[in-house]
Amino acid sequence: MDDTMNQTLQIGNVGASSLVPVLSFKAVDKNDHVLPQVKVSTVYGSDRGTMVVPYGGAYDILRFSGPGEHDVADVRVTVQTTTTAEIEAGPHEVKTQALDSHGREITRFERFSAVRLTNEDDFPVAVRIAYILWDQPPKGVTQQAVEVTPIGGLTRVPAHGTAVVRVTGKEATAAVARNSNGPAVSIKAYNSQ
């Protein structure tokens, strides 16, 4: 791990069907010693069975908390279970575009009212949206996802089509208001069920 958003976990899938993994993690330091007080969780849910991995693979974002969280150099991953997904995931990431209250495209850094999802694949997919606030670490320290807020729920996006998800609910509305105009936010769609 080095600078910026690099706390990603690549998950491979060589099977013909999309899979739903449940993974567990142990954080280790640069000497490969387990950091027992560091809790490892994920943004997209590969540790909870909410992420769908298409043929070929996908990535999840790791989060660390607890004493020693800044000493994490790597993780050991154990596959607890895998099941076949109810809804196939496409090989392309579903694109996100922030929209204002009039449906105009704006940057993810502005206070948005909705998110347009675009699916480039030949079949419909189902995704969830994560609004992520990143910390601003000094040079040489990895960037952490410090706050993750769901926008909407499970959303089906048609083949070669779009869907619009409104920002509703207290948690999502407050997160967008609080974090807009900040320097480090992302709006990410991930395959789910």
C-alpha cells in the first residue's frame, strides 16, 4: 500500500456465473504480523454478501478501524462462502453522474439531488450506490474511506440504458449537504442483489 486510494481488494471470478462472496480479513503490518485489534470491513459488502462479482472479477474497498489502523500494510483474506448471484453482473462498471434538482449534470463535489446510472452491458444489471467521503492523509499515508452513505436502494438498470436514483432519506440528504464542496468524495455504483 502506498499513497492515495489504494486500499482496494481485487476479487477474481473464473466461473461462468456471477458470484456473491462472503470474505473475512485479518490485517497485517509490514512485517506480516497480524494486527488483532484492527477491524477490517468493506465498502461494497464482500464481507457481508451484498456485492456481486461478475466473470473476470471486481474490486471492493477496504476500511480499517481500531488501534493500529495506520500500521496496516496488507490483509489476509479467507473465503467463507460463495453463492451464485440471482442477478448477473456485467463486465463493465455502471457509470454514475451527479444531477442537480433540475436534472442537469454537475460534478460529484457539488450538492446533488440525484444520480444517473448508465449501463453499457447487453443485459440489465442491479446496483447499489455508495457515496464515499475520503480523508486527506499526509504524503505516504494511505487514504481511508471515512464515511460511506448509501444513496437509494437496489436499482435495476436496463441493458444499454439509464436509471435515475433520487437522494432521499435523512442520512443520504445530510451526507450530501455536509460533504458537498469538499475535496474528496466519490459516487460509486457496485453490482449487488
